[in-house]
Amino acid sequence: MGVEVSRLSNGLTVATETLPSMESVALGVWVKSGARNERDDEHGMAHLLEHMAFKGTARRSAFEIASEIENVGGEINAATSVETTSFYARVLSGDVPLAVDLLADILQNSTFEPEELEREQNVILQEIGAAHDTPDDVVFDRFTETAFRHQTLGRSILGTPETVLSFSSAQLHRFMQREYGADRMIVVAAGDVKHDDFVRQVESRLGGFRPHAQGAVSQYAQYVGGDFREDRDLMDAQVILGFEGRAYHVRDFYASQVLSMILGGGMSSRLFQEVREKRGLCYSVYAFHWGFSDTGIFGIHAATGQNNLAELVPVIADELQKAGDRILQEELDRARAQYRAGLIMSAESPSSRASQIARQLLLFGRPIPKEELMERLSALTVERLSDLSGRLFSTRPTLAAVGPVGSLTSYESVVGALPSSTSLPHRLAV
């Protein structure tokens, strides 16, 4: 049947997709506001707000929120990312009205009681401590901080102990009032759902939600790159080498996604075969590409022992050089198959499908049909990917490492081993 979309009078977008053979529904509210929308003195507030959403409303206690959804066998949760916050539930189809009511109650009537706030602040302090004790978490935080230095896009979503403890109930209310408006919100349901019925249920609970968010648009991010090293007495070192990537909207976004698969998207990828299988330089290596609304970042993460660290990054840099010279047709075909399979498999999960629809509506203003995505993938050529490789890997690199990093290649040596922008024969428009 495809995705059906309606817009309420207050500007709230409501979308559904009926999935045959399902007896359950995944639904939620996605808000175009996340950690990136915080002001300097609000670092960690979006994440704290997500935690506090389930700690009581004017109508329900925290226990009542949990028990009402679990009484019908459902589940409810929330998540914070750099640019969005989501509140979602999974229930049997007959219990959708209850789930809509719970989500609407959370968004409109949360009280943020001081006693609950203090308890949840302590929970997040434990979360921050656990992240600090996990080297692969630390290295990703330092990686983004270095790539987008002194910008909200580069800050940890969790915040710091000092900022988290400083927040009051009144500040949470002001943040929600400022950042949450119907014009920045998408309500989506996927599964055993009828569009008209769902729209009526949402309208009855959220049709009166304030039409406009008051918060300013996020400041344009500027990738800067650089070098970060933290020497720790650990068994292994966590290393990330990254470059400026592509935003969701630009021409090379999907090409960048496919390139990350070719380089490090599985056991047949170039980096896995060369770095791990042939040379045994690490026990884990993969590539990733994250897109944001105005920029992106491409990275390679590896974990290795101290004895192999000196050789690791030069070998990775050599593989990046080779990608700029040549991409094989069989590699492109394999990456396309991986991407296509991922799309199809995610469409079989109501939760994944609801999240995908919400993300597309927030970013592009419309759902993107699977056929259109496949057309974009089919248009990719090995020449275009090789050209993209040369341009991506000639940007100023970001190198972040945590662990016994004394033998890690110098930053200047890494820069010298990578493609140079002056040696590129031409540049494709993005």
C-alpha cells in the first residue's frame, strides 16, 4: 500500500505504512531536535529530557506509565541523537490508542519533579562514568570532538557531570517549550494500522500541540579535523581515522555509504581482508559514514594490540590511496547487494520501518520509495566511487586514539601518506 501522509491543522505530520501479515504496530513521535540544539550551558539536556519523559506526568506516575504499557504486553522507550529525539512504543494493533495516549501525555504533561530529576541525574552520572571506562566509547567521543572542535555537533550526547547536575526542572520545561513544536515533529506508525483511524487518534491527543518551536536553527557545522591521543594502560588501542563526509542532501551521500561498505562493510571488504586477514594487524576493523543535515564524517575504526599499532595506520592509509586509483565492478556490485538486502530486511521490521519513514520525512519532507533508492544505487559507477575516494581522503584527516598509543604513527606522517588534493585530476560536483 505504501506510505500515507497527512498533516494536521497545527502542522503536525502523521504517516503510516500498513505491513501485511503483521498483528502489531510500531509507533512513535520523532522530534527534529537533539543534542545539537543545546546552548552552551545546556550540554546534555536533550538526553536528560529523554530520560525524564518517563518519570511522571500530571496524569500518571512513573510506575503507571510503565505498568499501563506492560499490562498489554507492549513496550515504550526513547532515544536521543545528535539531531533528533524520539519517543516510541510497540504494541498489538488493538492497543494503539493507549500507546498514542501515553506518548501524547509524556510530550504535553511531563512534570519533571525535582525528586525524580535528582535520581535521574545520578543515573546519567553512572552512564557517563561507564562510558569513560569503555575505551571504544571514549575514542568515538574524542573523534567527533576533534573533527568538529568547539561545536555542538562534536560534543558528547551525555553531557558532563557538571552540566548534568546543574539542570533544574524549570530549565527542562523551557528547553521542551523552545525546541518541541508541531512543525518539527513527525508521528509515524508501521504495522497492522489503518491510516485514517491513526490520524484521528493522533489528532485527538496532539492536535492542540503548539504549532511552532521557538528554538533557532542549529549553527552550520564546520569540519576541522586534527589529532587526539590519550595514553592509557590497556591491553589494546582503539584508533579512528576519519575525513569530512557528505550531508544527507548532497549528491555523493549514497556513494559515500557504498564506499564505506567496499572499504570496511564486512568480511569481504578491502580493509578486513588486507588489515585483518592477510596481515593480522588487528582483531576488528570497519568503515562507517555518518550523514548529518549539513555535513558528514567518514571514518575507519580499528582495535589492535600495542605491537601492531605502528604498522596499522600506514596500511590503512595505503588502502585508501588504492581506492582512489581503482574500485572494482565486483566490489560495487557486492556493496549494492548489501545495501539492497539491508533495505529489504529493515522493511520487514515495523520498528525499523517506522524509524526510517520518520527520518526521511524530517530530512527530505517526504518518504523515499525503495525503488527510488535503488535507482540512485544503480546509477553509481566505479569511476564515480574512485573519484569520490580521492576527494574524501584528501581532506584534512581526524585521528583519534585511546590506549597504549606511544608507537602510533605521527599525524604528519598520516597526512603525508594520504591522497593530496593537488594531485586530483578533476572534481565532481556534490
